Amino acid sequence: MKDILNEVEGRREAARTGGGQARIDAQHEKGKLTARERVELLLDAGSFEEFDMFKAHRCTEFGMEKNRPAGDGVVTGWGTINGRLVYVFSQDFTVLGGSVSETHAQKICKIMDMALQNGAPVIGLNDSGGARIQEGVDSLAGYGDVFTRNIDASGVIPQISVIMGPCAGGAVYSPAMTDFIFMVKDTSYMFVTGPDVVKTVTNEVVTAEELGGASAHTKKSGVADGAFENDVEALAEVRRLVDFLPLSNREVVPVRPFFDDPDRLEDSLETLIPDNPNQPYDMKELILKIADEGDFYEIQPDFAANILTGFIRLEGRTVGVVANQPMVLAGCLDIDSSRKGAKFVRFCDAFSIPILTLVDVPGFLPGSSQEYGGIIKHGAKLLFAYGEATVPKVTVITRKAYGGAYDVMASKHLRADFNYAWPSAEIAVMGAKGAVEILYRKELGDPDKIAARTADYEDRFANPFVAAERGFIDEVIEPRATRKRVARAFASLRTKQTQRPWRKHPTLPL
């Protein structure tokens, strides 16, 4: 027995070594951790249980039968994050460049199936050169099997992808179907076709970093939800995100101990809105002052910054926040912010996370580029997402809520449960200046008359009371009491139940 145990330990040690010490050193020289080091940092100490450590590929083409490393370039298993179950796979770039074979894909599919069966998140740590060319279509079939699991798991369990090295070609579509994608600056990239193919086909010269690096995907494309300085920070932030999320769509949001009075009043909010209606202010300040302990986990902070999305806690329970940001484009809705908001709202609804909406929106961004880019369809995505969501929805209008954008931002007409407004709120079809220029076009040559008309319009409509008279605003609240009122509203909605007509699925405007 002792000899057998020694053999087992020897095999384990060989598997743990991956592609060998030289390749491990090369990984470290690039500022990257190995697959196993990443798993150890991500999960609670001593909680990782590995699957298929000894699994090897069966390819015999191109001399591959002579190179059959244990584990086949991916570490898979389960463990805990702050005591809560998660499944994880971590691609090992030191073994055949982390390339995906039929066997490699089978290992990933196995833990995804278990995650679905047991109702727990899947976290993928991606660091792969792509499909294993020696296996041809078998490798592509493996990708397809993983894609199918991503689709089956969508809206059932949270799926998180961390791009920690290359991710190219067909491999990018698995992360693309997950709920959150994070990247590591300078060491990760993702694209469908690489720089060499781009140069051959379009004659465009571009580097891998410019084409698909963290900056490109967090600021321009919006593909990634965040980028971090190094592997350690990325894994720490993923742990923090998991703390906000339910384990599956069958679970309620996690409840954490909190040390912040739900009735706390914030007198500083009384002066948050500037006297000048065209002067911006930072909506993030309001979010931080509503949240337990001022803790806000922002999603996509560098993309479409005219809308803010992320998670806070109220009385220890997770709440998703969507908020217009007057500091950027005056808080207008455009193509990118509509897509960003819609994706986030749909995620929250899928996992029964209540949604708080903070509104200061002057309308949709005008311009031919927006119209040609399909703002009508993209704006409808956010509208559809809010209207479809059945989770508790609380809305606070702080200042402007004009035109169709008022409707879109979780208005009472989209079945929001509580709609509050600050006394500074202006709910109207448009601002006073634009409205007067349309209503009194014939008087535009008389500045005094126009000024009087503008003042009259502001008196009548630049306030929340017309909407409150109609019942579209439930209450005009004091800014300093926002946290208290919002917390009480969500507490009253914990047993909310909503029925929808049966359907296979909606035809979302895509």
C-alpha cells in the first residue's frame, strides 16, 4: 500500500507542476500567476477540491501520443468563497499553452454540469492560446459543448469570467455569454481575429493590446466589466463580487451583518443639487450615502459613464443600483448607456436582486450618429428590461426627468413599486426653454415675453407635484431621508410576487 500511495503522490506532484518549472518561471516573469496559484488565491484557504487531476487527452495526431500531461491544461474543481460554494476552472498556460482539447473541454463541462445541478456560481479563469490545432474538429466540438453549458446556465447560476492571458478566436464566445467579464491590465487580451489576420485582410496595423486589451474592452467596446492591475487584485475583487450575489436563481440575495443605521439621515444631501439646473453634480455621492457603510461595487465604471451600475447593500441585503450620472453628457441616455443599463437590469431580475434607480435624465442624446447607430432599438432594450423586471423596484428622481427618458428610467408606468421624488425634481416632456420655443414660436422675437413664458412654464412644470397629483409619484421626500425611505420601501417588498403571462421567451429588441 505504501508503494501505491507513493506512486499516487508522485503523479499528483507531476500534475501540480504543470508544464514544468521553466514554464512556471516564464509565467511569473510575465507578471502572471500559475493556474493553481490563482485558484488558491480565489478560494478560501484549504477549501479547494480538485476534479480530474489525472485526466489526459487521447489525441494521436502529430506525435501527440508522446505528450500527454496530466490534467490536460486546465485545473477544475470546487471550493468556497467566504464559506459559500463555487465551482472554478483555471486554464494552465504552462501546459500546451492552455490550449483547449476535447478532454480539456470535457473537464470544464463536468464542473459546469455540477454547478447547475447544485445551484452554485461558475468562475472561469481564462489563459489559453485557443483551440488545440492538433485535434482539429474535436477541439471545436469541445468549445461547442462549453457554449451550450453557458447558455443552459444563463439566468440560472451566476457565471463570471476572468481573462488573465490570451483569449482569442472562438474562445471569446464563452466569456461573452457569461454575466461578468474582468480583465488584467497589460497581460490579458481578447479578440475574434488577431492582429496578423487583421493586417492581412484589412491592411490595418494594430497591436494585440490596442485590438483587444483591457483598455479597449473596458472603455470602448464595453465587452469587459472591469480591469485590474494584476492577478492578485483581480481575484480579490471577484471574491468581493461573489459576496453580493445569490448562489443561483433559486436562492434569495445573501444577507450580511451590517453596522449602519437604516434610519440614518444625511443632511449633506440637502445641498447636493446645485441651484443652477445646468450645473452637474456627482450622483455617486448619493449612492455612497444611501449604501450600508458607503460600500458600492461598481460594474463597468469606465464604459458609458453617463449611467452608473453596481451593487450596494441595504440592511445587509444586496440591491442593484442604476443611476444617471450628470457629470457625463449631463446624464443623457445614449446607445452605450442603454445597453449597459439593460444588461445590468436583466441580470438583477434573473437573480431576484431588487433594483434601485436614481434618476436625473434630460433625455436621449440627440445626433445623427446616435440615430444611425440604432438608438431607437438600443434605448428600447433598457425600456424593455425595466418593464419586464418583476423584482422590487424603487425609483428616486433627484432633478430632471424629461420626455421618453422619464418613462424608461423605471417610472410608475413600467410597474415600479415605489416612485419617490426630491422637491428639486422636474418631471416634464422637456425643459422650459425648449418647451417655450415650441409653444410660443411666434413670440421668439420678444425676449421679455419669452422670459415671462419660461418663468410661467417653470412654475407650472419644473416640480414633482403635477406627477404626484396624478399618482405617478408616490411621495415627495426630503433628500436627507433618502436612505431611510428607500430601505423601508425595499423591506416592505421582500414578499413581492408578480405573475406574468406564459411565454417561451420574450422577443427582446436586439
